[in-house]
Amino acid sequence: MLNRRQFLLRSAVTAGGIITTNVVSKSPVFGQAPAMITSDKMRPSIPYGVASGDISNDGIVIWSKSDRPAKMIVEYSTSESFKNVQQVVGPNALKDSDFTARLFLKNLPPDQQIFYRVIFQDLNYKNTYSAAVKGSFKTPSKYGRDIFFVWGGDTAGQGWGINPDFGGMKIYETMRQLQPDFFIHSGDNVYVDGPIQAEVILDDGTTWKNITTPEKSKVAETLTEFRGNYIYNLLDDNIKRFNAEVPILAQWDDHEVTNNWYPGEVLLSDNRYTVKDVNLLAQRGRQAFLEYMPIGSETNNPDKTRIYRSFNYGPLLDIFMLDERTYRGPNTPNNQSIPSKETQFLSRTQIQWLKRQLLSSKSTWKVIASDMPLGLIVRDGSTDFEAWANGNGPALGRELELADLLRFIKNKNIQNVVWLTADVHYAAAHYYNPAKAQFTDFKPFWEFVAGPLNSGTFGPNELENTFGPELKFQSLPPGTKANRPPSEGLQFFGGVKINANTKVMTVSLRNLAGETVYTVDLPPEK
């Protein structure tokens, strides 16, 4: 059977400004357009809706995109009628950021439903404003309340795009209806290396019909094409509704640039590309990612384009978002016995950051969002490996970095660490047991896998025994035919609920219809 990456192979930064200034006015200045406006075409428009992200106790990022040079303005209130509205004047949306803009709202009241609306002021005609587009979110509680969030990855891959006859990317609507507090997108937000064709003939002879655009009709090489992949997803009404109501914590993986990429790679054998320098593709891919995702930066982060970051969501939860692309060494047989730049996966700097963050966390639960699974074997060709795992046996290669981190967690007795991931296009639950491992110097922990979100279904992958993972659940039987379309229903996301009273974490894996296919209660360590 072909796995997803074999199938792909065979088938073949600067973001908009972010402003953190807070309230400048307590009353709206936008009633109706001035009399000079005779047509909506003369007003700025907001064609792709609004989104929020990077929510924490400190605030939230609000994102949107204008159709022309314009100033972003956000109004918000605890009332859906926008009573006692507050207003923040944000950055300019300019051509160099593809008219995207982000604004950081801070000093928000805790444990409140916040209603907001985004308006753009035309920079050339200062009395001309767009119509408002609304969104909402709930702020974390200082004292603890039940938390529920969802996660998953892998959107619009393997040629499965927006099919209006199917209802579009309706797994996003399934997640929205559960009213989660936020959503972790575990990478592969877009598939810039996966063109979308107008029609795909299914195994039963019926036709899957995609909406298509020029930028999604070839692999992305230019910045315009990278941006076009994010715009394509925003053509889906399910995603726009979801974005307006559910804050996003986004990380990236390989398909935001090209399949299985690593820094310094040269695309010698992929004839689809005229640009062979992966570093150049990554630069453009990173810029588009930062422009189009509602991503901010930690206040103490001097690198405003850093993708790894952490968020505190009240006394029950800290979330640590990893970046397993930017700093990795090349994909190799991954069997080195001594750490080096070649075995680097997160990098020493990121590992040290993660250790500090885990050590200083005072929250009950620590969720590590990893864009790749730990014990599942993910190959890159016949000899190399793409993720941590390299097969049964002692810790080698990239696993040396992971072993060091797991040992640290044990030695410092850091409690209640759970790993969430995606990437492999099916759902699974793994319990890592040192009693069954080759490397044994770690505390037992859980890893949960979810996805895909409107992409081809693949798997299941083989588990290695290095860290002793026990397979508790997988959503597919062995031998499942590769690249199952969304119409077969084999799309999966995960849900996490933390009970404020008992502090029990309940993890569920759910299908396209929202039905729970697996669930487990995790009591906190005492």
C-alpha cells in the first residue's frame, strides 16, 4: 500500500503590521457611508471575512484582509448589540502584506464572550469605510472554568478541494457547531505543492468537482501563488464561519512550502518546479503563512516571525506550539549515534525554550502541539525518514533530541504533559510506556493524532518501539486503500475537555459527522 508521502512523490517575512495599542475611543465613528458614495464598489470590501488567533490570558490577535490600501479598525463589546462598544485603530493593510492586517487586543475582561467587528477605512478616501464584518470569541477565565478545544491538521490536500456539491469543507462546520474555545491547527494549513483540478473521478465512477483558481492549479513558486493557496481555503463558507467564531492557534509543517522539505534542500528530481532552491520557497511560504494566519508573537519574543510560541489559557492549561521545520537538519536514514546539526529537529534553542516554559508552567495541564507524531514511522523515500522515528531499537538520530526532552520532563517531575499532533491523515491514540520501551528514562505520557481536514485519508502508519508506544486506537484498519476522498467520511478531528472541578482531561477523536470514535479520561497527577 502507498502511504501519503509515497503517493505525493509518485503523483507528481514579513507579515502585515500588528498593532498592540488599545482603546482610543469608546464610541463608534461609523454610521453609514458618506453621501458621496454612490456604489458599494467604491467602498473597501472584506472578501475573506475575519479571524482571531493566538488567544491567551494576555489578549488575542484579530485578522482580516481588505481589497485595497486601507486602515484596519476593530470595535468590540461584551454585548452582541455592541452596547458600550470600544474601538481600536489598527495598522494599514498595504500591498506589501497583500492587504492583510492584524491587530492585538489586550486588557480584555476575563471569562466573557467578546463580540467584535472589523472595518477598513480607505486610505485614499478617508471618509469612505467598508461594511463591518463581525466575529466573536470567549476570553479565558482567571479562576478556572470548563475548557473545550478542538485540533486537527491537513486541509485541502491531495487534490480534494472545495466541492460545493459535497457541502464544501464541512468538517469545519462540524467543529464549529461544538462551540470550542479555540482550535489548534497542527500544520499543513494549505497544500501549496498539491494542485487542485476541476474534477476527480472517484472509484465508483462518480465525479468529485472542485472550485479551482489559477494559483491552485500548479505548485506554488511565486509569493502570489503561495498567498493564493490561503485565499483558496477562504473561499469556503464553512471555514469563514469557523474563523469568525473560533480562535486559531496555527503551526506549520511541510506542505506550506513543499513535500517533506528541510532547510538547504534542492529539488533536483521534481520537474514541476522551476524554482529549485527550497530556502527561497520556504521564505515565500513563511511570509504567506504569517500574512494569512491570525498569528502574533509573544511579548518577550524579539523575533516577530517566530512560529514556535506558548499560550496560557487560565489555571488549567498551557499550550506549547512547536516548529519542526525551520531548524531541522536534512532528512537522512536518521541513525546517528551522536547529536549534531544533522540530527537537529527542534534545535537546541527551541528545546531550551520549551524546557524553560514547561518548568515555569503553573497550569494543571501542559499540551505540546507537535506538527509531527513521535513514534509513528514517516518515511521520505526508501532510505530516509521525515519525522522523529526511524524504526525499532535504541534512540538514534533525531530521537536523541526527543530522549533528552523526555528525560528532562521526568527529572524535573513536570506533570500532566500531553502531546497532540496530526500529519499522517488518520486518527490514533498512543500511550508511551517506559516498561515497553528501548529508551526507558521518561514518565509515561499520551499522544493523540487527528486529521485529515478535507484531505486524502491515508494510513495507518507503523509504530516503532523506541519509546514504548502502545496502540490504544486507530481510525483505519491496516490495508486501507490510499488517498480516500472526503466523501467517504474518513476525516477526523480531536476534542479536549478539561473539567474545572475534577481537572480531568477528556480526549475524544471524532469523525466527519462529529461522532466520537474514541474517548479516554485522563485524571491529573497528584
